[in-house]
Amino acid sequence: MGVVLALGAALAYGLSDFLGGLLSRRISPWTVALFVQFAGAIAVTVAATSFPADLTTADLGWGAASGIGSGLGTVFLYRGLGRGQMNVVAPLSALGAAVLPVVVGVVVGERPGALTWVGIGCALPAIWLVSRADSEGAAVRAGAGVSDGLLAGAGFGLLFIALGQVPASAGLGPLVIGQWVAFLLVVVGARIAAAPIRSAGSQILATAAAVGVCAAAATVLYQLAARSQLVSVAAVLTSLYPALTVTLAAVFLHERVNRTQAWGLGLAVVAVVLVALP
């Protein structure tokens, strides 16, 4: 059941990232992140009423930490998807989201197999290959996507690690805390960065709300998956989300990558799959 939940989270994240990336090409990524996080916070708050919760101080702390990761990851991801190529940004964000929980899992006592370590070893050259471009203009575009993708991956890695420490007895309470912390983080970050937060049309708002609910559902599925198997395994399975994002970008946006980047993306997929294997 844990594998099914994690793969369901991957599909939901993949869809929300594609739609969020499209919005970020029309309006400010900060505006998208704000609306998405607000809708997600409302959705999780409502869903939490169906799960009994016995919260401890540690649970609340992990929930807040997950919110910091979610808020930072969302902003960098949407900025990268808005100004870079989706088929570069999404896979790179998945690498951080997959590898960081594995490392932390080992520190706290989880023992992945040899293939997991091979997968982690594949991640570093994958990052370098994906950053290559054939022309100066493409290099600038890909470079922006690489930096944002890596920063987003670090944020999502923190999200996965933090939620993986929350016991089933806590229900969805820590996730509720995390969603609201993420929302407040985006608000404060937008003010510090002097980023424009503008009103949007009803269609854009409806799409942002759908993205937020979809991302929130993915996070709930991940948390449930992490309670039934190793956090490292749940994280890497969930980190397969770029497969759907890249597929949708290829079909609807006709995005292409050069041969070097293609090798890098392929190696990134191999890295994630190897980490996920028992």
C-alpha cells in the first residue's frame, strides 16, 4: 500500500508542477506560490478533521520544518518552471527531494541497499550534464533552471524528511502547521524580495486553487506512504513526479533538450529508480 500511495503522490505532484509552471509563465511565480499555498493550506485543514490527532511539541516542530521546506521549494520550483525548461527543472528538483531523505535516513538508522548508493552516485554527473546547452541563449535558460531546480529539490528534501519523522498518532496536524507556515513564508519572502503580488483573473485563480489542492493531496499521500515504509523509499518513489511533468511539457509545450541534456535527464531517471529499488 505504501508504494501505491507514494506513486499516487508522484502523479499528483507531477500534474500540479506542470500546471503551476504554466501559471508562472503568465504571472509572477510569487503570486502563483501564494495562491497555491493558500489553497493547499485550506484543503489540508479541512482534510485534517477526518484524522484523529494526538500532537506533541516535536510533531509541531517537524510540521513547521516541513512548511519551511515546502515554501522555499515551491517558490524556487515555480520560478524555475516559469523561466526555464520544465524538462530540466523538474528532474533536478526530484534529485534533491530523493537523495537528501536517503542520506538522513542512513544517519538515523535506515540501511538502503547497494543499488541505492549507485543511484546516489549517478545523481552528481546527471546534474552536470543537464546544465549543458548548445548555445549561449540556451545556456542562460538552462542555467537558471538548474539553480532553481536544485534549490527547489533542497526545499522538498526538507519537506520529505520532516514529514517522515511524524508518527501516525499525530494525524495530519503537523501537515496543517506546515502548510500555513509555508504560506506565511511566501508572504514574508515576497515582501523581502519586493516581488509584485498582483490580483489575477477568475480563471487563473481557479487554476491556482486546483494546483494547490492537487499539491496538498500529494503531500498527504506522501505522509501516509512514509508511515508504512522507509522514509527513503517513500521519498524516492514520490520523487518520480517529473516523469509526468516532462511528458506533459513535451506533449503540450513541445519542449526539447539537446543530446547532452538528454543523457543527463536519463541518468537522473536512473538515479531515482535505483534509489527506489530494494
